[in-house]
Amino acid sequence: MKHVVKILSLLVAVSAFWIALLQAAIIPRSHTWLLPIYFVVSLGCYGLLMVGIGLMQFPTCPREAVLLQHDITEAKDFLSANGVDVRSD
């Protein structure tokens, strides 16, 4: 939920800045109309950066991996006992 609030507040700030630039005519209108495109591209880059950082910091859990393998073996044994073919050909 914090990320949604952060993104929405950033959207409001950029929108206010854009409207202020349109009203004040500090930069030419041809450049001002491109700001939403720049914002969308920047937001996409930010999203990719956050996904990349999340993947780099993804924790490895060897104990949980062993438990998961045990659960998989248990489930295969249970399904085989009930007549379900679980071979991985």
C-alpha cells in the first residue's frame, strides 16, 4: 500500500508541476506537452528498477527448499497410492 501512495503522490506532484508550466508558459508549449510522455517512460523505468532490485535482493532459503522437496515427495507418494500417474517423462 505504501508504494501506491508513493506513486499517487508522485503523480499529483508531476501533474501540478505540468499544469504550472502550462499556465506560466516558462517553456514552450511544444516541450510542455511532452512531459506526460516523459513521466510515463520514467515511471516504467522506475518500475523496472524496483523489479531488478527486488530480484537482486531475493532471499535464498535452503531450509525451505528442503522442506518443499519433502512435501513434493510426500504428495507424489500420496497421489501414486491413489492411482494417479505422477511420473515426469
